[in-house]
Amino acid sequence: MSRREKEKIVQHRHCKVCGKAIPLDREFCSRQCEISYREWERRNRRLTTIMYLVLLIIFIVLMMFMAVGI
């Protein structure tokens, strides 16, 4: 890409969900993309919390078995 072609590209960012070019002051191209992202974020946070709880329970069970001597 030549220097002239680079100068023609307007400063922008991309939507976090669909990747469309959007103005610098926005994060999402539409309300639907924002809702979709927030739902994904909530599910991801919940899944991470569950994963850590399961690991903690496994750790506690292993410590109990080690204390009993099995």
C-alpha cells in the first residue's frame, strides 16, 4: 500500500462483535452488537467463576483425602 493510499484511510476502529469500521468514539456499530457483547461478557464471567469454584472444590476434596491418608 502506497503512502497516498494510507493517507486516504480515515481514522477508525472496529466493532468488537462484527468487526465493521466505526468512528473512534464508539465501541459498537449498533445496539444489537452491544447487547450481544454484554451477554457474552456476562456468560464468560459466570463460566470463569464456576471454573474457579470447581477447582476449589477439587482442591478441598484432595486435601481431605490426604488428611485421611487414602
